[in-house]
Amino acid sequence: MRVLRMIFLALAVWGSIHPMYYFISWFNENGYDLMAMVDAWHVNAATSGLVWDLTIAAVALTLWIVVEVVQTRRWMGLLAIPAIFCIGVSCGLPLYLYLRMRPADSEAA
């Protein structure tokens, strides 16, 4: 399990760095206007579909995290929610799986 946990951590790091490279490149070319980026996400039906696909996945993952954290009282899992909405599902999902696989005795009550 330790190897799988480290793989999830590596995927979370990759899922934060790789997409952020493209976001920062876009901002450097087009200025730091968040609404312009949102407009760019909807330039055609394909990109709009991807935006909605990821939005629905982010909401579903957030709901799952909240329900599971309330049931298990493993509050560290909540750290994945800001990662989901500030970075993306590509970071938030593996981060949550990494945190979820943390041994129960190592978490403070």
C-alpha cells in the first residue's frame, strides 16, 4: 500500500504542476484576466464540454469527500477540496486518495 500511496502523491504533484504550466503560459500571453480565461474555456463546443465534464466531476468528488470525511472523521481529507477548485481534479483526486490511504493511527484525533 505504501507504494500506491506514493504513486498517488506523485500524481497529485504532477496534476498540480502540469496544468499550472499551461494556465501560467496562457496568463503570460493574454494578461491576468480570469474572466478572459473563462471565456477561452468556452470558445467551442468541445472545450465547453470539457469544462462541464470537469465541473461535474469536481462537484461529485467534493460531495464524496465531504460525506466520507464526516463519516470517518479524517479531517485531513478536506485539504483536497481547495486543490480541486483552485488547481483541478487532476490534483485534487490523487491528493485525496493519498490522504485517504494514510494510516488511521498517524492522524490526530
